[in-house]
Amino acid sequence: MFKRLKEKWNVGWLQFTLIFCTFALGGSACARLGSWLLGFILTEKNVLYWIIYVPLITVLWPVCVLLISIPLGQFNFFRNYLKRIWSKMGGSPETGGKKPAVQRIAIFASGTGTNAKKIIEHFRHSATIEVALIACNKPNAGVLGIAKEYGIDTLIIEKEPFFRGNAYVSELKAAKIDFIVLAGFLWKVPSLLIHSYLGKIVNIHPALLPKYGGKGMYGHFVHEAVIASGDEESGITIHYVDEAYDHGSTIFQARCEVLKNDTADSLANRIHQLEHTYYPSVIEKTITGIDID
């Protein structure tokens, strides 16, 4: 049971222990505080006592857990945990229970679009996030066929306007794009676009940054470098995009073993599995701020 919870929450054993302690201490504090408060009103634990006690501790529990999570360093986890519970109950801290606005995302890709397809499928029936645009710098790329298959608008990006023009910011704004996801997009994102979508552009890199990042480090070049170095593990890094290659702050990492007989192709296959498993849900968590089961 503990192992399944650890994997579900995507945390290490130390953080899992701290989370478990927060739950336990929060529940205990909630029960004691509820009894203490009721002691001022009722002296006997009769039927009326329990009728009041149950809803009282239901209200007190989130407060107690959040307060205890602070010294244990788990405030962000429990804040998102409570947001998720509230969301499932049909409410939203930001909207006061009103239906949240749909976030429209654009996927930037240069190749076959395997990651793009996983992202599209993940959000296909979402009530809060929509893949609204596929932007591509190669007119014959496979990702454009995926866009056509799913009825998603496309934007062909040309080098001159992208790097020396308006970086397609006006086109993205006209399409009401709120968030940008890079999924195998091989061009460096220009400063104008970064500042127009500051903190709203994410990328996935097929290695554990800061290792094996930078100009020219993509696809098989990354996997070949990992194998040549003799590293025992590799993985993926999902990060915010800034003005340097593979430099923005890390959002999430997942790891896999590098086997002794690995080739760039065999290692790439395991990395692709990590990408397809984690990228869509991490995008959702990054946009909504809510942990996804």
C-alpha cells in the first residue's frame, strides 16, 4: 500500500514519510482541537455532541494539516492535495465554484509528433485544457498529420519572422493561446516569444539536466553522449523555457537505468516511454496547480 501511494504521489521515501507524519499529526491535532472547542459548549458526549463534532473536525482538518505541513516542509504538497479534493467536489479556490476558463495550449513540434499525440489524447475530453494549435517549422512533419487527424488548427513557422520578426506572438494571441508546450521542437525560442509567455512555456529534454543539455544536444546525440560517458542512469527533465538552451528551472524529472548493452536506440525507447507516461500529466499539473492521479 505504501509503495503504491509513494508512486501515486511521485515522491521519494523521505518526503513520503514526512507526508505520512503530516497526515497523522494533522488528524490527531484536529481531533484534540475539536474536542477542546466542544468542551466549552457540551460537557457530555451525547448524540448532539457527535452531530456537531463530525462536521467541526471536517472543517478543522484542512487547517490543522496545512499548519503542521509548514514546519515539515510539505506545505506545497498539501496545498495542491487540498486543491485537488476541492476540485473533485466541484469547486475551485480561484473561481469560487464557478466553471473555470478553458486554458488553450499550443504544441510546438518539429518531427513525427509522438509526444504531441499523447498530449492531445490526454486532453481530448478535458473540461479545463484544450490543445488548440499545433505549430511546426517543417511543412512535411508527421505532427501535422496528427493535427489533421484530430481536427486541430496548425501554424507553419518560418525562420525569418520567427527570429527577426514578431516571433508569431500576434498569431498566437489571435488564436487565444494561454500556454505553450515544446514537444520535440528543435529551434531555440526567441526572447520576444519567451517574454510574451513568461513562465508559460515548458519543454521536455531526454536527459537529466543539467547534464547533456545545450545547443546540439537532442535526440540520439543525447543518448550517445550518455552511453559514452558510462552513466548508470538517464531520464527526462521537464522544465520551463528561458533564453538559454535547456536552462529554465526544472519542474519534474524521471529516471531509468542505462544498461551495459544499451545502444542509442534502445535507450531512446525507454526514454520515450517516460516521456509518454509523464509529460501530459505534468503539463496538466503545471497549468492547473493541482496534482493529478
